Amino acid sequence: MRCLVVHLGLIEYGEAWALQRRLVSARKAGAIPDVLLLCEHPHVITLGRNGKRENLRVSEHVLRQWGTALWQTNRGGDITYHGPGQLVGYPILNLAAIRRDVVWYVRQLEEVLIRATTRFGVTAGRRPGLTGVWVEREAGLEEKLAAIGVHISRWVTSHGFAYNVLTDLRYFELIVPCGIADRRPTSLERLLGRAVGMDEAARVVAGEFGGVFGFEMQTISREQLEELARVEQPETIAAGS
């Protein structure tokens, strides 16, 4: 099976979400194969379908002072932050041709990021009852390295994962990340004590994505992808945090 990889670079959240919606319609219509979008966003906080507004710790006035946008979305999960230095992945996959199982799909996304983290020399894993990718620090302290929140419409996926590579972790102080107050976020940079290039992180994650899902990954430009895509239409299922 083939999966296209498209590197969008730094892109506004709203533009990326509009692109996802177009691609979901095109995937449903069979106009495109499966796609993995990789990108970074300017500072933005997003609320999932299960998001609680009280998990936003500051007013919208303070958000503006921090140069941070706020979006209500249709993904699963609660509240999270995206920003520069965080690798965001949006898989547009037809699960009907792979496996019709939402929980399995979320666990596979976790596996991609667990394997990628291992490639950087850090042990990561899952935690019972908590979606995402976690690392254990000294004294048994658990920190969250990656968040996952997905949307599925007629078995075609959108939204996806957020992997903290060089993320400015101070922005997570604006929220209760994923509604979990007693565990803080971390990043590869913090865990390794050195910077990891975003291009390197994207290459490793795309490679592990292909390995976990059994895809042959093919990198193309956004322009090439846009040429393939057309159509439009939605519908619902959400999971994650």
C-alpha cells in the first residue's frame, strides 16, 4: 500500500484544517491514496469535541497577549496546545481498507511515536486509561511527550498527533493539557538535553509510520497533492486526548 507524505512546514491551524477537510472528501471519493500531512503551527490552543472550557486557564485577552489563537474542533479529546517546534501529523487514511477499529488506530499512532522516540534513544510507552505517549522520569514522574486526537468520518481519518520536539513548554501553562492536571508535558529536546532538527524528526516519524501501518511512503509536494484532490462532504466519530 502507498501513502503520500506532504511536508507543509509552518502553516496556520485554520488553513491546515481546511486542507484536511478537502482531502477527506477526496479520499472518500477515491481521488487520492492515503496521505500523511506533517507540519508545525503558529501558537494555537485547540478544544476537542469533549473539551472543557474550564481547562483553559487564562482569558482570551491573555491568549492574545501570548500571540495564541483558540479553535474549537471536531477531533476527539480535550484541550491541547500546538506551536513551533512541535511536529503535528494529520493522517488522511481510509480505515475501511486497513482495519475498521478506532481504538486500534489510536494505538497504532501511539506505536509510531513510541518507535520514533526509541530511535532517538529515549524509552517511551503508554499509560493505562490515558491516550498519548508517555515517558517516565526520576522518582516515577510521568510526562507526556505526544498527544493524539482523531476524527473519523465514514472510516476516513483526520486530525492526528502532536509530538513535542523543540516545543516551548511554557505555553502548556495556559491550559490543563488534555484535561490531566497532575502530569506535565515534555519534549525530545528536554529529554535529550540537546536540540533535534524538525526535518530529522519528520523523517523518522514518517519512516516509523510506514513501518507500523505497512505503507510504502512517497514524499510529494503540496502542489502535487492539490492537483490530485477535489470534491467535498462530512460525517462523524471522534476519539483521543
